[in-house]
Amino acid sequence: MATALVTGSSRGIGAAIALRLADDGFDIALNDLNEDMFRDNDIVEKIREKGVKCEYFCADVSDYAQCEEMVGKVKDFFMSIDVLVNNAGITRDGLMARMSEEQYDMVINVNQKSVFNMMKHAGKIMMKQRSGKIINVASVAGLYGNPGQINYSASKAAIIGMTKTIAKELGSRGINVNAVAPGFIKTPMTDKLSEEQKSAIMNLIAMKRYGLPEEIAGVVSFLASKDSSYVTGQVIEISGGLSM
């Protein structure tokens, strides 16, 4: 049985991705910062009900050593890591003039450094297997920028560059590396926006609605499957026509 490791997967887009990959027949390694993030929901039970193995592994993915330890535990438990989805991410929004160094550094570390950490450690296993799929969750903010999100936009733009670079480095080892760039997706994060902000956003979207986490998961499912065997170094925007 193939194994998928999804970071930041206790809820939201990460949980939707984990559930979809479980439907696809993958054993699932969940990750988030601490056990409390799994106590308050039933994601583990929902995945196990699908007839696959599931376990959660707590780690701060911005920490290099914790990532190395977690990847080792996942490998020992499941015997392989066949798909890595780098989904963990945070926001600390604010205009540049008001943004603190701490706000900037925190988002870069959690969103960007984590992708390096996880690709580095899981990539070693995939190179030995001479197979694997890495899917990084970027954002339309990394493609087009977004006022009030210099830290978030920078982190997601960096993920796009990292995806293309590692696709070139690992392609000869049978490893596909791609990214998805979600637009405005209905999550607790977007629920906090004001009605004025929501209206302004909706005017930019051709389909005139927010996306759903499950719609991101569907594209990740394709990138994790054999159907994408000749797809690498790509960034797939999932935004309902935001950029048109």
C-alpha cells in the first residue's frame, strides 16, 4: 500500500486532501503542530473508516530537526513515503509599513522553510525508492501578489520557484514535483473577512464563488496519481478564473 504524508492536515484544505487521498487508496500520515489539533476533530477516525491505515505525527514543520525525526517515524510506521503534500501554512497579514520583523519571519519559516525541510528529508527516501510525488501548496498570492500580505506572498512565490528547481533536480530519479495555487477557498481563514472584503473578492472571480477545499483536493489527487506520471515542475492555479 502506498503512503501519503500531508502536513498541516488536521483541518481545512489539508484535511480535505488527506480524505481524498484515502479515497484513492493511500495510507495516510497526518501532521500538525500538536495533539490538541487532532483531539477536537475526528479526521483520523474518518480516514480509518475508509479501510486504510492512518496515524498522526506532531511536529513543527518549520523546524529542520523535528521534520527529520517525523519523516523517520513515518517511514518506520508505513515502510515508505510515496506522496508528500506540503500544505502547512499560516498568515500574519498587515501592510508592509506596519508589519513587524517577527510577523514576516514567522510566515516565511512556517510556509517556506517547512517546504525545504520536508522535501529534503522525504526526498531522501523517495530517491532511494526511485519514485515519489511531491505536491506543494502555493497560492495565487505567490503568482500575483496581494496587498497586506508581503510575507505570505513572498513565501508562496518562493514555493513556486522551489517546486520548479526540485522538479529539475529529482526528475531523473522518477520523482514528480508540482504545485497547486489555490485562490480564495472557503475556510475558517476566509470566513473572518468582512462583507466588504468578500464582495470585492467576488467581483474578481469569474465563477462568482469561493472554491471548496475538496476542489483543491481533487487536483492534488490527480498530481498524486499515475495519470500525472509525465507532469512535473508545474503550477496549477485553482481560482475559479481569478486571473482572467
